[in-house]
Amino acid sequence: MTYGAIITCVIISIIIIGLSAGIGFGSNDWIGLIVGAIIGILISAIMWICVTWYYNSTEAGKRARKSQDSNFNGGITRRVRVYDMDGDILEEYKGKFDVDYGNERILFDDENNMRHVIYYKSGTVIVDEIEDLNDAD
């Protein structure tokens, strides 16, 4: 689960439980307050289960978690290969970095803090996640 999802769920849970308890307390007895709070807790629990399921069981949720891990941990260990139109390798980069895609280019800063912008309009760029820099051959 991403940190944004956790914070959002906590805030929504507090609001739901507070509103449910408040509505229950409107009946001017403690039983209404307790029943309202229990209903709010059940609704919150269902929300948490659904959000947890999303981040653990869907590919979009798994990608969101991996993107967050990449942002907070300095990237993912990757290999970037740049090919020309004939399929020959022009350049290869290996290291732990985060890659930004867009406008027919990729952008990343390598481990030496050097920025690379690769325009792939006249070739192909393949970005692979690798387990270990030594096993990337």
C-alpha cells in the first residue's frame, strides 16, 4: 500500500467513525453512540480490506507500490540499452536509477549524478529491471 493511500484511509476512517458515532450519539444515549461507532469501524474495515486488496492483487496496485519504492529508495537496479534502426547497440547504462518517460524521450540520472536524456524517435530503447549489476550481461 502506498503512503498516500494509507494517509487517505486513516483520514477517511476517522471521519467515518466520527460521523457514525455522532449520528448514533444524536439519539442521546450511550447505546446509540456505541452502535454508531461499531458501524463506522465496520465500514472503515471494509474500506481498508478493499484498498489492501487493490494494492496487493491488481497489477496497477503493484506498479504503484513499485513506483513509490523507486522514488523513496533511489531507483531500481536497471539496464538501459539504446539501439539504432538496424538493431545495433549504441549505448548501454547499468545502475540504480529512476526513469522518466515522455515526449518520445526517456530521462534518468545515473549513480554518478549525470543526467541522460535519450530521444528514441530514430531507434529503440529497452529498459529492464535487473537483480544484480554483475548478472546483467
